[in-house]
Amino acid sequence: MKLIIAEKPSLARNIVAGIEKIQGMDKMQKKDGYFINNEYIVSWTIGHLFSLSDVESYTKSNPGAQWTLDNLPCFPEKFRFELRKTANKKVDYGAQKQFNILKTLCNREDVNQIINAGDADREGEIIVRICVDNALLTPKEQKRLWLPDQTTETVRMALENMKDDSEYDNLANEGLARTYIDWLYGVNLTRYATILSRRLLRVGRVIVPIVKAIYDRDMEIRNFKSETYYVIRSNEVTKNEKVLLESKLQFTKDQLEKAEETAKLYNSNTATVTKKESKKETLRAGKLFSLSTLQNLLGGTYKMSMTESLKIIQDLYEKGYLTYPRTNSEYLATAEKDKFKSIISNVKKIGYDVKFKDSKLIFDDSKIEAHSAITPTYKIPKASELSEKEMKVYSTVFRRFAAVFCAEDCIVEKTEIKISLGELEEFTLRGMMIITPGFTKYDDCKRKDKIIPNLNVGDTVNINFKPVACKTTPPKHYTIESLNNYLKNPFKDDKAKAKEMEQNGEIDDSEDYKAIFEGLELGTEATRTGIIENAKNTGYIKLTKDVYTILEGGEFLIETLDRLQIIMDKYKTSQLGRALKGVYRGEMTVDDSVKLAEEEISKIMNKTSADINYEQPNTGTLGEIVGVCPLCGKNVVRGKFSYGCMGYADGCTFKIGTLICGRTVRIDEARELLRNGSTAKLDGFISKNGKRFQGKLKVKDGKVVFDFD
């Protein structure tokens, strides 16, 4: 018997459907936790059945013990996995039950081959491996079922072309190294920062640089001071059409007189068309989608958050309509050409003008790490089979695929006109007209016709240059698209650092793919969405439509880590990312990469108290007296989550929250409130709709309320 272990029940059902399509294969019978026929048993995990043990299991402390610096840093000699637990630290019943089923199946005497059918990525690889390692009593042959999509045809073909699971050892090693390193950073630094700051801070290897990027951008915007400057511009009519000319020169707000003199000088010359060139070109469709580029488009077009879009894309993959979603490539593998010829044939049958194109712009193995771009599969849904949002996502992928393989070329005529103003300046006007629509029939084309004035060489252009006041604008908040692009290659716009790294042979700042393959990205396609969602749920950042902004919790995190000298910027994160890619390529062992992380964590924790700035926002220590209760006259002291009255045993309910509307209330502000009945005006509160506001706090009828002037 062959035992196939899928990552999820939905994948198991699709594998069962594929097996039953094999000629001569018996129908599979449903049992408790698995399917079976005369040759195959198909069972499943429920995602992560196992997780890494917590600090207390290594230090032999009580699981509910108070966090202390005494057992930090925690560097296990050997990492231990245990069955998934619930929030109250009890073993999850569902996880225990399914693991018991898997353990029984793995050790059946008639099972001589175990097949890993985790999702086709590093996480899927280790989810099943960890289960088998914990279940198997004696060694058995192990294979890998690698599925780029979940159609029955792909399942059938993949079963005929399985490799030994050992051929995926490097992938598994990278997955384990990531798991260990993320645990080391998350557990050690979360506890360390929380104990020192007296406020729960969720600190992670990737979440911190992501939050910091949003924090830095928002601080730039908040501190930006707009300044006036002048340009000189002409917009006069020539041959019944307005011709807009704007000089490249700029003048400060104190140079208005100089701008007027320059405009006068320009107007004293003659503007003449010196060159006109028109040529026809073939316009290329956009690339196929990686997960990030697809999420970018869905976020911008439909305001879908990354979490929502990933769930829909994943559902479409599990239903067999799309290929594997967590890919970082926009290209297809050359080995898949025959597969895509068949898919194109299906697309053509339903009325799309497409043809196969054997082009390096589409098929390029050098730009594929593990998975090809996201595309439709052989299975094309009917509109009634998908929800409205599923149809939006599917049609976005389908239209791009049809555009890339469109049989008709998109031909455009591009025109460029040069207008010279003597020796002073040359202006360029550019326009484009679509001659044959080509791919624009199927995919939204941002490059619409741009009509320019009908001028010819030798024409004189009427001008009247005048100074026009403009204002400098702040940088824009990160959007889903701009944040995704930054995380894929955080060094692309950091020219000075990129040049230094390029000279050291570490990065070519013009090649996004090299940055990704070298591990210089922040997070991965598989993890990024979850990490950003975690940052939102923790109260560090906010997503409104498709715009990210920092919250008070995020400001507190970044500023506290800065005071504690916990350096977790993109440079540190990318160094570990490079190490993890070294594990994937077999250039470094798991232990070596873990040792690097331990060295970095040790550097942080080996600082003395003299090295660390414990300044604002100071919320005091547990039990510290803050002032006198306005209700009963007893002392108000610093509690775990508030400044509370010691008379609570006698029924007094007075307290001041340490966090009000997303803002930390410092101990000196609480003392001022108790002493004067009111604070000065405070900044940094966050309303329910995410807007910052100011206000005083005051005591009214025994409660702390806002006082707005």
C-alpha cells in the first residue's frame, strides 16, 4: 500500500479524484480521517499539527510562569516539536486525533511507501515531514508528490513522476532553518523587549522591518514642511491647439523676480519645431502574475487587502482553477511548454484569439526559483461556479494570460516632437496612438491614446511664459503595491547602500530577481501576507482601503526598540535571508544559520543597562504609587494594565488605563491628572476610524474622560 499524506483535507479530496481517474483504479472508500482502495491510502494533516516547544519546556519552568530575564536568551541544543495547543495551553483535540490516525497509518505493516503531498513549497515540505518523523517507528520508503496545481490531470501525471523525498532535503532544511530562526527571534526578543518596556511587544525577524518601513515613511510625511517654488510655463494656442511647455528650471520662493526675468527672456525668443518623428512599435502585454504583483493589482483595482486576496487565490487553487499561488516569479518554466500548449488550446476553444509563443520573455528558467507564474489551469470554470469576488480574481489572471498569448500584436504609433527655444532650452512632446488593439482587447491597458498637437518641422509655436507657483509635496503613504514592491527588493531605491553592496558582490540593485534569489527580500511570497496581517492585528499598522499607516502601537514598538538598541532593520534581516538561501543551495547547514541568529540575539542581550536608554514613555513599575484616588482617597498604584485604586477590595472602581485610544499614558501624565484633575493637551490619540487627535484627559464623576477645548 502507498500512503499519501496531504497538507489539508481539500487537497486530499483532489488527490482522491485524480487517483480515481487512473485507468483500472478502484474507487476510494471514505473512512474516519482517510480514504482507501486496493493500492492507495490518502490522509491529511490539518496545516501545522506540530509547533516548536516554548521556552518553559527547555528551562523546566511552569508553563504559566511570569516571564523573566533569568532564562533569556534561550538557545535550545536541540529544537523540540510538540502537538499544537489551544490558547489555554491544552493539546488541541483535533490535532491529537488526526495525528493518532496518521501514526496508525504510517505504521501499518502493509504500508511500504509514504508519499509527502504537502503544498509545493518549503512550509508544505516540513509540515508533512515533521508528522512522519514523529509518527514512524521504523524507516520506510518516502516519496514526494509535487503539485503545481490541483487538477485531476496534474495529480495523475504527478503520481507517475514522483521523486524520492530526499531530493527535497535542501528545501526542507531551509524551511526548518526559517522556523528555528523565527522562533529564536520571536520568543527571545518578544520577552526581552516586553519585560524591559513593561508592555507586551510582539517582536519578530520580519515584522519589525516591515513596521519600521511604514513608521519611517509616516514620520517623513508628519514632519514634512511644504515649501513654495516657481516654474515658468507657457500654454498658448498654435494652429487651434494649446501647446503646453514647462521649463525644467525651478526657482525658490525668494526668486520670484528672477523667475519673471527668465520668463521675459524666454518670451523674447522664438519657439520652433525642429524635429518630428513617428514610428510604429509592438507594445508588449504585462507580465504574468507572481503572488505579489497579483495582490498589487487586486488591491489597487478592487481595494482587496492582501489577506482577502490571498484567501481567494488559495481557494481558486484548491478548486483546481489556478496554479500554485505562493510564487515569486512572473515567468514560466521551459519544461512546461507542452502543458501550456494544451491550456492555450482550451482558451482558444472558448473564443479567445490566442496562440502559443515560445519566447524568452515568457519562458525563462533563470527567473524561476521553485514555481512558475500564476496562470489558469486546464479547468475553466463557469460563471455560476464562482462567487463575485472569485470571478474578479480569476478573470484578472485569465485576462492577463490571454493578453500574454494574444495572437494579434498590439501595434502603436509613437510620435515625438522637439521644440527649440533658441539656445535656451529644448522641449519634448510625446504621444501615442493604438493602431491595432492586440492584447488590450483582453487586459486593461494603462497606456491609452495620448494625442499631441498637430505640429510639423519648421512651425513657429506661440509662447507666453509666466511664473507659476507650486508647492513641494510630501512622500506618499505606502500602498499595498508600493509596500509589496519595497519588500521584494528593499535596497532598490537605497542607492548609496546598494552601490556599496554591489561593490561587495552582494547585490545588483537593478535586478529584482537577483535580490529575491539572494534572500534580500523582507519575508517571502508565502509568509509576507500573514506577517502584515499580524502587524495589523497587533495594532502596529492600519490598512484603510489600500493605504497603510502607522498606529501608536507601531510607533511605541519602533521607538522602544531604538531605545533598547534592538537593531532589526532591513540590513540585519537580509543578512539572515542570505544565510537561509545558503541553506537552500546546500552552501550552509541548518546549524550554521541558527548560530548566526544566536550570535545576533546575544549581541542585543549582552548590552549593559548603561547602554540602554529607558526614557519615555515611562509607565512606572508594578506597585509604584501614582497619586490619591479622587473617589475614596486611597493610593492609586501602577497595576498590570492600569493605574488602579488600592481600594478596589472595598468596591472602589477608579482606574486610569495605561493605554487610551491607542496612546500610552505616561506615569507623569497620570500623576498630573490626579493632582490637578486634568492633564495638559496631549497628542497621539487614535480614533476608531484611524485618525490622530489631540485632547486633555480629566476626571469627571469618578471616570477618566476627554476634555476637548
